[in-house]
Amino acid sequence: MEVWLDPWMVWIFLGIICIIIEIFTPGFLFLSFGIGAILTGITAFLIDSIVLQVILFALITLFVFLLSRKLSNKFISKDYIETNVKGLIGKTGKVTQDIQPDEKGYVKVESEEWVAVAKKNVLIKKDSLVIVEGIDGNKVIVTVKKVPK
């Protein structure tokens, strides 16, 4: 028994394989290839030239890839809350040990105590309120919180 693989069969088969691969990988790349191959397989009934089929596959795949990126960016939330150490930036803390110029002190932010350095090498007294401006390794970089009058 002879099995002739027409181009449309190959395109559809490759498309299905790419879609199956996409199930196990993130990013919509293989989905784009799969849709491009399946649509090329459908149009292979009308187009006999393999060169034109490959060009059509490339164009469809590029179009689907760009469209999927645009749609995914539309649905991905841009509003996210920083967590872990980066979540400390912008929070208010209380100095538990004086922060001397060019030296370390301690600050309590929420329920944790952190080694702290002053952003502008100034003395920050114990019990002062500070704002965490950044993180440097295991130290927080702080500035004195201005109290409204």
C-alpha cells in the first residue's frame, strides 16, 4: 500500500504538532507556527507551488505572531505590586539605632528590622521616621520623612 503525502497533509500535520508543542511551552510561538501551517495546508488545495506555500506560511505565521503579541500585551496587567525586598521601597520606617554619616544604623520597616544607610550622608536620629528609597544588598537606603506642618 502506497501512501502519498500531499503537501496539504504535511502542512496540517506540522500545524497539529506545533499546537501540541505549544501546550507545553509558553509564549505563543509554536501556536503561531501551528496556525500558519494549518491555514497554509487549507490553502494548499488552491496553490500547487511549494515556494508560494512557504511564502504564505511565513506571512501567515508572522501575522498571527504579531497579532498574538498585541492581544497578549493588551490583556496582561501593568498594575502589579512589588514583593519581597523591592516591596520595601517607598515604605515608611522608624529608626531604631542612629544612622551616622557614612555609617550604618537600623530601621524597623513594618515588622522587620533592617540595616540602613542614609541616602544623603547625614545624621538620622533614633525614633525618626524615614522613607525607604532603595535597596543595596542587605541594606535599605533611607531619607528622613518630612513631617507636614
